[in-house]
Amino acid sequence: NVLQFEFLGAKGLFVAIIVALLSTVIYAKCLDKGLSIKMPDGVPPTVTKSFAGLVPGFVIITVFMLLDRLVTLIPMNGVSGIHTFIYSLVQAPMEAFLGNNIFSFLFAIVIAQLLWFFGVHGINAVIIPLFFPLWTSLTTANIEAMNAGVSLYELPNIINRAFFSCYPLVGGSGATLGLCIYMLLKSKSKQYKTLGKLAVAANVCGINEPLVFGVPMVLNPYMAIPWIVTPIVISGVAYFLTTINILPRLTTMVPLGTPVIMSGLLAGGTEGWRVAIFQVLAIALSAAIYIPFFKVIDKQGYEAELEAEKIA
């Protein structure tokens, strides 16, 4: 009759999400039905709100206490309450087949990039709602293993949120930092050279909307192939190097806007320098993939500028 610590970490993540969502719905329904303690008009608002939440709070607690006992009646091995039921039925299978799987990881990137190509924010539409909960639990499992003394090269999960932040997002969606640097240094067209100057600082921090809508990547058939292929190639190389213990398994979920190289240093812990060096190589790989395709539109832009100068 104790609270199991194992469900205060990664294994309890989905239960926390489900309970939070259902609790909010129950709370709102109780208030809509008038199931609350109403105070006189002269009572301060903070006190009124505190008493208003008592009845919904007791309803929520009672509902989940009953659910916790009812699920034990389900004929499933190892089910001792809501936590074990949700983990066995939902979280564990999803982690195995969606989260901790390089093929599902690459599939998620392809879908996100395709949505971006059509002007829909792929990360907000696919990655964050569907995969972030899974990858967060896998990252948390790595942190718990590391705290227990497991080596960074023997942690349980290669795929997680840190992996997504540090590798396929080198320069934001599409891993465009290599392209941005090339535009800044080598573009013949004034349009793209100026765009490179304006975008490079934000691109270093993983913000590349100036390129997405300025090159553009959206609805641009010339850039569709590198836009989709580049993050896939970088992720595949990073995964392979991690499996052969050249790169460590990552543990830190770096926040959005963390500059490239710094994100690698943070995510890789004591071995973060290896991740940072790979990010530099990923930038060069990004440039190598993008440049042949970019040269086509750069040439078109340069010729259009020459024609405009002649007319002027």
C-alpha cells in the first residue's frame, strides 16, 4: 500500500496526460452543472474560487479512485491500477513501435517535411502532438538510467526528444543551416545573398522561417528533394554513429532556440563535445545536399536581376 516511485517518472507520463485532460473536463462539467459551493457577494474572489473548486475536486478524486480499483478487475497480467493498465495497454506498445524506432522516426520527419512543403507547420501538426509525448518518456528513461550510473553509451534509448532537437533540426526544419551559410557566402543572386545575411543568426538558433518562406521551401519543386532528404540523411548517419558508440545517447531536452553546437554540448552531457562536432559535420552535409538544387534557383534569380538592371 505505497505509491510506486517508478510511475513518478517516464512510465507515468501518459497517465499524467490522460488524468490532466479528464480532470479538466470533469471540473468544467461540475461548474456548468452548479456543483460548487457558492459564497456570499462580500467574500473576496480568491476565497470564492477556492471554495468553488472543493466539490469538483472531491468528485475528481473519487472518480479516479474508483477507476483505479475498477481496472484491477480487468483480466490482464500485471494490472494493479490505472498506472500499470495505461502503461501496459498504451504507452509500452507505442514506445516500442512508434517512439523507439528509427523507421517511425524517419516516417515522422517525412510527414512533417511534406506538410511544411504545402505550407503547414509540420512539427506543430505531427511531431509535437503525436511523437513528443513518446520521445519525452524515452528521454526521461535515459535520464533515470544515467542517474543510476549507466554509461552514456549504454542508455536504453537512442531515439528521443534530444535526438530530434540535435540532429534533424540543425538549422530548423529541413536542416537548412548549411544552405543558409552557402547563400550568405557564395550566392550570385543579391536576393538570396541578402536573405542569407538576414536569416543566418536565427538559423543558427534553429529558427528558419525566413528561409522557408523566403527561398521559398513552400511549394517550390526545385527544393522539395533536399528539403525532405537532408534531415533524413543526417538522422540516419547520427543513428548509425550512435549504434556503434561514436556518438553518445542523449539525455537533455534542449529548449527551442538553443544555438547549434551549444545544443550538442548540452544534450550529450560529458560526451557532448562529440555531438557538437557531429553537428558541424551535419552542417557541411546539409550544404552538400542543398547546393546542387539551390544553384538552379540561384542562377534563375541572378539572370532575372541582370534583366531587371538592363531594363532599368
